[in-house]
Amino acid sequence: MSTRQAYEEELSSINDSVFAMGDDIEKAIDKTLFAFQNLSVSLSNEIMRHDDRIDSMEYQIEERCISIVIKQQPLASDWRKVASYMRMIADMERIADHCSDIAIYIKLLAGMEKVPVPVHFTDMFRVMRKMVTDTFRSFTENDPDLASSVIEMDDQVDIYFNQITNEIAGMMKQNPENIRQYIDYLFINKYVERMADHAANIADWVYFIVNGELKLKFTDRYKKESDTQ
Amino acid sequence: MRDRNNTVEKWWDDSMMESSVQVMEKIAEHQSAQDPASGAQKKMPDRMTEMKPAAEQKFSVKSLDLHYGSFQALKNISLEIGTNEIMALIGPSGCGKSTFLKTLNRMNDLEEGVTIDGSVKLDGTDIYHNMNAIELRQRVGMVFQQPNPFPKSVYDNVAYGPRIRGIKKKSTLDETVERCLTEVGIWAEMKDRLYKSALGLSGGQQQRLCIARTLAVEPEVILMDEPTSALDPISTMKIEDLATELKKKYTIVIVTHNMQQANRISDKTAFFLLGEMMECGTTQDIFLNPKNKKTEEYISGRFG
């Protein structure tokens, strides 16, 4: 096999590994929602154990990206891919971490009196889940429009996040003896919101691979936040 | 709430927040006082439109065709080369990049069977119709692939150009030799062997001597035709450093087969293929996000 052929095969093999890691992340998210809805301790443990596997996938992909950069000095779209893979897997790994973070709170919640879940919680989770699915689909299908739509979906998650936070605050006032459970909900709420952010970051890199520019490089997100009183 | 900006989430207490907000407001006030336009959101400069105005273009080439007999080596090339810029010309062998380089100081118009159409302007003056070759070559120097010092001493090599231009005064020539050898970074090595033959130098030293010889006639543009392809990596690095240093005073056009070299040192890159210029843009755009499919294939090693 010529050096160049080997290079192209390694590139596409790294690409496949990123897909595979994406698959694993989606599964972890689904398990997390299921574990939350059923307060399942055994599934929570499984999610946390599985995190090691995702960490090692990230590590291996990173190693291979570094090696291909050193040996082949990829340029143009090849380089956009390799650089983006390295950033995407970092965001993917964070999503998996947050699944484990949530699993910890699920275990805590399982040991306490059950209190009602905030109304929109599952909705927010589903939007985040859709963002992740669409991000990976935009990646496999090279679809920058789909990637853009994921980035826009993040606003919806932020709205849910604020609503749910207020809802939890109200529940805490009404039901102060169960405040520990509500605090846990609050954390989970934040983790889900962060997972959506990471999905949007990945979408950003997909957009970069296809179009060669970062869509939200200079996000005015915090400017908007800082302008509101 | 994406923290790409690494903004610390609001864990700090309000008093801390207030003071930093006040500081930021002061900075904002200060900025808007200096620049009345900064009230509106400042637009980021667009790399593609960041071309220099016409007055700052050193070379302006329009619709250039070149034939060797019936073979057309350059097809309708139009290209602007900005002052104090390094322009890299890349492309596979036989694509016309060296031919193009030579047209910039008329190295090929006297060759038999060569016909040239279109215009090549240096600071707005047509070099084929309104400038003599002697003036042109004083203003536009050239460095070749193989170091080609004259079989003379180091000193005589550098002093050659000024002497031809009629400078005889020893002190002036001494100054020129020292200035040029200093500019190319070999004065310290050469000052004790100025009167020994240049042919005894290493390849890298010879190439830098050739650049010094070019500088001695105070050119505005330096053309380099694969100046490092015969040199080892260390000498190559020195020539690259030198080019980056020289661009502060001169405009540089470099033909190179070494893609990483073009990427490292040039501001703009033009890609040639089969006598046509396929794409020209900022080096970053060419190497990160080329618009032309052929450019993409070439620089990512898929052909050529």
C-alpha cells in the first residue's frame, strides 16, 4: 500500500472511530434518561462504568490524530477534519461525563423519598437528546444546515433550563423538608443544559469541517446575558 | 450557556462583580471616546476582502499569456503582489510557476520563440514597454535554486553589483558589503574571510551570499526560485527566517515545491496548474479552506 493510501485509510478509520464514539454517547444519554425516570441504581452504576470505555476511546482517537498530524501534516479539508475531531471528541467525552454526573444524583435520589419531577424536565432532556442525534447526523451526512439548526436549538434548552430552575425554586418553598431532592434536580438540570452546549459545540465543528469557518466563533451569548438586568 | 469564551460562571459574589463591571464600563467609555464608530458592533475584518489598495500593489499582472513557440506556457494570468508581502507560487512541475517568476524581471523575453502578451506593471509602470531591463533588474533581483556565487571572493561577489553601477569608493563598498552580509546574517562568519573564494562556503552560506549579492543593488523585489531545495533543513530554516526578516524592507516572490515552506513563510499563495492560475488567496485560506477542488487535491497530496 502506498504511503498516501495508508494515510487516507487511517483518516477514514479515525472518522469511523469518531462515529462509533458518537454511538456510544447516544446510548449513554438514553440510559441516563431511563435511569432517571426509573431511579435505577444498577443502570446508574452501568453508566458510570461505561464512562471509562468512552474515556479510552477519546484517548485513542486523540493519539491517532496527533500521530497523523506528525507523520502526514494534513492540510485543507483533511486538516479541518483532524483538528475538528480532536475538539469534537473532547466535547463528546464531556457529555459522557455529565451522564455519569447525573447517575451519581440518580443514586442519591433513589435513596430518598420520591418527589414530583419538574414538569418540563423530560421535554428539555428530549430536546438535548435531539440535538445530540442531529449533531451526529449532520456529521455523518456532512450537512452544515442541520449543524446550524442544532446550534439554534440550544436556545430552546436554555429557556427550559430557566423555567425548570424557577419551578424547582417554587417547589423548594412549598416543600422545604424535601429540599435535598430538589437540589439534586437542580444539578441534573444544569448538567443537561451543559450537555446541550457540548452538542452545539460539536455542531460548530461539523460546520467548520464542511464550510471552513466557525459559525459561532464570536458568540454574543454572554453579551445578551450581561445586558439583562 | 456555552462557555467558549471561558467566562467564569457567576459564582463570585456581587461586590466583586460590581467592581469589575465598573472597570469594564470605564474601558468601554474610553474606547468609545477614542472611536466614535465603536458604539456599533465592530465588524471583524474579512480575510478575503483584506486586499491592499491598488497603490500598495508592487506588481500588477493582467491577462498575461506566454508562448514558447506554439506551446502556451502561461494562460491569462492576472495577479496582484502587494508591497512587503511574501507571495508563494506553488504547483506541480511544468505548471508555469517558474516561467511566471521569470516574466517578472524579463528573464525570458529574449529567449527564442517566446511571445508575451498582456501587461506586467511594477509600481504602475509597464515593465515590457516603459522600462529598460537594466533598471528593472536592479529593482527586481533574483535568487536561484542552486547557489551560484561568482568564482570570486566573498567581498567581490557582494560588491559586484554596486561596482557595475559605477561605485568605486572603497569605504562605500565596504559599507555595502557589511550591510548586506549583516542583513543575511552571515557577517560574523564572513568578516574574517572576506577575501577568500566564495566557492569554499557551505551550500547554505553560498545561498545567503547570493541573497546578499542581490541586496547590494538595493532592489525592491526579490524573486526566489526554489531557493532552499538544494539545502539541508537547518540552512533551509535560516533562509526562511531570512525571508521573513527581509519582507520588512522588500517584496518577495518565491517559487517552492515545499508546501510547508509556502505555508510557513508566505502571506499569499497562488496555485498554478498547466499554465493557469487556479487560485490565489491568503496563505491561510489556501491551506485551510481552498475554494478550488484542484487546489485542494494538490495541497492535500492527492495528485502531483
